[in-house]
Amino acid sequence: MYRAFYQLTKPVNRKDIPIEQLYRWEGFDEAFSRLEFMKDKGGFAVVSGCSGVGKTTLIRYFVEKLNTKFYKVAYTPLSTLSPRDFYRQIAMLLCGVAPYSKTQLFHSIQQTIIQLATGEKKIPIIIFDDAHFFKTENFFELQLLSNFNYDSLSPALFILIGQPHLIDRLRKPAFDAFYQRIKMHIPMLPLSFEQTQSFIDHIISDCTGKQFDSNPLFDQPAVELIYKLSDGIYRKVINILEKALVYGAANKCPTIDREIIYKISHEI
């Protein structure tokens, strides 16, 4: 409904945006450059940030930019697993099969990683989303799994994505040996006000197919309130835009002002 009223060619809230059309800000590009640095180094990298800040979007951008001739990606968002199922999941992603015993799983995964890295010249990149849900023992299993040739090789890159308390958890003494193996911590921060304003302009321009010097749908006081209500969180900004446009179209408002944002704020 709101698309027809505001003459938008696309919904403002969609997940199928081509990576070339994603909004990229300074923090996003900095995080991407760090992942690019790590992709040939191997070892552990941690991407942390609060929910909705753009961590998974960053990983999607990073993965789609990889040359599949030289990298093998295994991604999983399922992190609440027992150690055996944890191994089985990795084995299925990398090997396509999962032996029964834990010992066989362990050796199968390590051998596949070595074969990919040395035999096929493809660096395995193993990505765990929502890693803050990891069971404690799986951090220890992952540490053992990453030990190649007496801990002298790093043939694979392991990326752990999680909320800020993931890195706080790993700083505790019980995880000291694992924490020492983290080669790169990449924090994702919320958008600044200027970035939020630019993000809104980007979305509206993309949805109208037109470039504007300033956003024609959301006035400045509305943008200021959106930033305040969203705290600069990427996903929250999108949700507010969608709710505001639905309300505005239903009430035939040509522009979205501060009053409309106030009225829909109870839904946020």
C-alpha cells in the first residue's frame, strides 16, 4: 500500500538487496577491510556488536566478494549444540558427510581442512553466527580443532559473530588460551546521526530510483527522532521507516514528519 502511495519501486525493508546496493558507512568499510586482511592469515577473528547493527550483512558482503576458486566457505547460524553435534555440523558443511564417533569427526574435519588448503589451494573460512550462544565446551573443542601440526599452521579462518558480551565472555580467565588465539577483534558500532541520515537518504533513493540532494519523504525533525529512537541501530532504522510509511500512506500524508514518528513509536 505505502509503495503505491509514495511511488516506491521497492519495499524499504527487504533482505534480497544486491551487495552493490548495500549502504556502506565508514565503520562497515573498516570492518570489511579487517576481514579482507584476515582471509589469508587464518586463525580466529571475532565480529561483535549489538543485535541489528549489521554484523550478518557485513559477513554476507565479505563472503560474496570472495573468489570461490580460492576460498571454501562454511556458514552456520546454529550455535546451541552439544560437542558431538557441533563437530557433525562442521563435518557436514566441509566434508558433506559426518562420521559417527567424535574421534572420526575430529580427524575428518582436520584432514578436509588440510586437503583444501594444501591440495586444492582453497582456504576454508568457517563462520559461526550467534556464537555468544556457544556452550562453553565448544570453545574448547574449537581450540583443539584449530591445532594443526603442533599449532604451527593456520590453514583455515574461523570467524565468530556475536553480541558484545561474546568478547567479554572470552576475556574471562577460563577462556584465556582461546582468547590468546584471536588474531582480530572487529567491533561493529551503531550509526552516528550523520550516518543514519545518509542511510535513510540511501534507502529512499534506492526505492524511488532517484537521487536527491535531501530526502523528500522524511523531514529533518523526523530523521532526528528516528535516530533517537533507533540509537543508530541499522535494523531498527529500517523498521521505523517501514512503520512510518505504512502509517503515512494510510493517513494520506505527503511527507513523514516528527508527529508521525511519535505516533508509531509505541510499536518500536
